[in-house]
Amino acid sequence: MTPADEILDMVDENDEVVGQVPRGEATERGLRHRCVFIEARDAAGRLFVHRRTASKLVFPSHYDMFVGGVVGAGESYDEAALREAEEELGVSGLPRPVPLFKFLYEDPGHSWWSYVYEVRCELPVAPQPEEVAWHTFLTDTELQERLGTWAWVPDGLAAYHRLREFRAGGGAGATA
């Protein structure tokens, strides 16, 4: 099965399941589904940053400051967060990612409910080559220096800005 064949739950504006479609169709038709974004930091507190492979269905060859991906049909956000983090980082035995908040990401042609998580990864990473073309760990300052110069995935950038606002506000409440 290819990533385009993976079955996803379609959801409405309230994040209620309204049907199921293959991932490729959801992408092609811009159907709303679910995604997870996991901020992964190493033992020194540096952030895992990577460039997506050119073969990705959405935002190929863009940089991202999150690991994550789509939530499969019938899968919970929490299950998807752990699965995606372990897959993309190439580790097993990762602590369960901590859920922070959920928001609706929308831009022309894309719409998904997005749950943002954080996790500490003290294990050596071996990122999945089908997903990650390049990676490193950056300090927050190093990341800030690259925000205006690298091509970032727009949904990850939106999640990053919302995460900064979330933390500046004391981490209370979800944003929709």
C-alpha cells in the first residue's frame, strides 16, 4: 500500500467524522481530515528540524520543525502522535507525546484538524529516509535565524506560531 492509499477519516468543522477516503483523494480534493504535529527536543533541549523528501504528497522538499502526519481512519490523535514520532525519528520506546492544543489549519486546497504535541527524545535518532531528506537539532535561536530564509511547510509554520502564542499565554486553553 502506498501513502496515497492509506484510509483517512474525513471530518467536519467540529472535528466529527463524516466519512472515509484514501489519503490521495483527500489531498487531491482538499478534504478536511486530521493531522498531528509533534515538537521533538533532544536531551539538551534542541529542536529536531528536518527537510521533507521530494516524494512527499504535501509540501515536498520543505523544512519542518515538527514530526508528524495524518491520523489514520479510526486512530486517535494520541495513537497517531506516538506512531508518527517514532516512525519519523526512527526510534522505538519513545515516551508518549504530551498533547498541548488543537486547531483547524486551512489554506487554499488544504484543511485539517491539527493536534500539537511535545516529546523529549533522548534516544539516538535514525530518521525514516522515505520521510526525511536531511535533519539536525537546532536551538530556539538557531531556528529563529532560519525562519525567514528556509522554505517551511506552511502548516508547520502555522503550528509553530500558535505554539509560541500558547506558551506565551501560560499554556492555557486550546486555539481553534
